[in-house]
Amino acid sequence: MNKIRVRFAPSPTGVLHIGSVRTALFNWLFARHNDGKFLLRIEDTDKLRSTEENTRSIFEILRWLEIDWDEEPVIQSGNIERHKAVAEELVTKGKAYYCYCSPEELAAKKEEALKAGKSYKYDGKCRGCSEKIAGTNPVIRLKAENEGKTTVNDMVQGEVTIDNSQMDDLVLLRSDETPTYMLSVVVDDHDMGVTHVIRGDDHLTNTFRQIQIYRACNWDVPKFGHIPLIYGPDGTKLSKRHGAASAQDYKMLGYLPEAISNYLLRLGWSHGDDEIITRKQAIDWFDFDNVGRSPSRFDMAKLQNLNAHYMRERDNRSLLDYLRPFLHSELSAEQERCILAGMDSLKERAKTILELVDAAQVYVGAPQTYDDACLKYATPQHMKLLDEVVTIVNSVQSLDEQDLCNRVKELAKDHGIKLVEIAQAIRGALCGHLVSPSVFEIMAILGREKTLERLNAYIRHYQK
């Protein structure tokens, strides 16, 4: 058996869609599971919309997700002469022909068919044209098989068959001598030695047309696997209106690559009831027997829960390095020390890196403003209590979390109030809002000087 060779072939006409990332992941896992090769091809023949920036973004996202490729990436535009040569060769072999029908003529025939309530299909008027007339710019059309049936034994969809009478003589080479997508894909897949084509099921109809090209060229036809699309929660194709659709979006929203990979793996594939799946397990377990045929619905809550899990699993230093690009300024050594000291508590409360960044602000700098919710804990009574907390902080030899907690509990007991009344006032002073880890942990990490500065600033602010 030939060694398995699969490819991921994105177009740099836009950002990499999250559904395309899943396709890349499934290809990569299939290759790694079978000790095969994962190849990358950039389909940049649409020169008007393809950009270098989008190409760089594709490489960046794949590296971020640790989806590595085994050979030098193929840039499709570099193969145009090869594509043209194949089209011309098919004409020579009688498998294709020159078509001189004008766009206006074809448009008129299409309109006539639509008016009659029929689907349009090229009528083969030029099927006998094997010679190119000097001074003309004809297209080259495939002489498609129009009898019998074509069957695809799809790795996901099962056996799918169509009548060849439905096939049209598709254009291989345009009048400006640029190859069409159908031709370029087949030639490149053949030349790259691709054995399995794994892609979205929106390409299933293309497969029957491409098989005709393989047959015309007398090339081996690869095996195909068409993965159902990813839908949004409302049952429509996932797009920007659902909040985020590109892999770059999710990266910028603060999701970890291991969470994205785990979630996309489970979005259309399963291994019993397993939800948390390591990369090694994914490679060991992945096959197409457990890829579903129905579209999957993207569930942001499930992704967030997975992301929260992987954030808790990450080493604190790694998390600190990960959140750096999301901060507005460079961290000092003291700020790093504080964040690392508080990271265990911070990451327990966050589901994304953005949430972790927000929570870590308590160790980056003093609050510049106070949430309206703080007003509840900014009464004259609370100010007097905070004055006593300042006295406690000044009196202890060092700030210990448990010692501070015990002393403030005694303060609350002396005043006949609940601990939360004082704790929330302290939280407002330290954070500027009322949601955070233990205020006593924060005080111990910040140290005496910073704790006093924030308590006194809060008191001054609300005593004006």
C-alpha cells in the first residue's frame, strides 16, 4: 500500500475560517495516525483577492495550533504552466476540445433554459473542435463522460452515485489561458502524490467533476472524505454574525490553541464519551469511522469550558508569557512577581486569556476608576472600617493571608457586621470592582506599601 499523503489547500483570499482549521486538523491527524505525510498547498491563483498577508496568517495559525507540514509548501500559482500543458495535452488526446462560443451566446442559452424551467448545461456545440484557429482565444473544455454512472465511496458520506448525464463539459482553461480551479486542483493533487482528499462536504459535487478529469488524464483517483460543515447555534453556516468565524478571531479573543484543537476535534468526531483529549490520544485514536455525517453546531459555552480547563492545566509561567501580548504595557519584574504569585487563584476564575488579563490588572496597577457597584461599600461607616483596616496593615510585622483574614474577622465581629461588608470595601479599594480572588491573598501579594496606597486612595476618593 502506498504511504498515505494528504493535503490542506487553503486560499489566501481571506482569513482562515475555523471550519478550514478543522479540515486541516482532520487531515493532519489522519496522516500522523497512519504514519503518512501532511502537505500544504496555498491556492493563490485568484490574484485579485489573494494577499501575502493572508498567506502569512495561514502559516501563523497552523504553527500556533502545532499543525506542522512535512514538505515545502506548494504555491499553486507557480504551477500554472503545468496546468496549461495538461489541458493542451487532453485536447491532443481527444479528451478535451476548444470552445469558441462567446460569453454572450452562452448567457443567451442559459437564459433560454431558465425561462423554460430547465437547468442549464452546455450543449456541446464545439465538441468536435480539436484545432485552434489562429488569432482566436477559445476556452478548453473537458469532453465529459455523459453515459453510465460515477460512484464515490466516500470515507464519511458512504457510497454516493450520480448519473453521468448530469455532468457538463466543464471549462479547464479560460480564454486568457488561466486554468480553472477544477483543473488546477486535480493536477496539483496528482503531482503532489495525494492519496486521500479530505475536505468539506460543500466540495462533494466538485468531486464527481474532478474524477472525470482524473479519468481523462488516465491518473489514479484518490480516496475522498467529505466532512460536514460547521453551523452556528441557529443552524446556519457559521459566520461573523455568530460572533467569530476565523481562527484569528478566536486567537485574539484569548482562546488557547490546545482548547481550539480539542474542541474542533470533537466537533464532528467522537471517541466514546471522552471530551478532554490530548494531542497524543487524538493521534492514536483518530479514524474516519467515528466522523459523523451531520453538520455540527458551534457551542461557544463548550469551547469556553474547554479553554478554562486547559488554562488551569497550563504552567503559570507559560500563562504569564501568553498574556503578555494582550497587555497594554510591558510588565516590570515586580508586576510579574505579583501575577505569578496570584496566578493559581486568577486562572480558576477565568475562561479565556482576555478574562485572565482583566483579572490580573489588580497586580499591574492601582485602579484608576471605581465601578458604580463600589458605592454600596463606600458609606461613611465603610470608610471608618477601612481606617481600622489601615491600622491593622500598619501594625502587623508582615502581611500573611490567614493572619489578615483572622484580624479582619475580629474587626467585623467587634462591629457586629458580616465579614463580607468589610471584605467588599477592601476589594473595591484594591481592584476598583467587586469581583476578585481573596482580598487577603491580594493584600499579601501586593505588600504593605501598595495595599496602604490603594486603601488610602479609596478613602480619600469617597470622603471628598
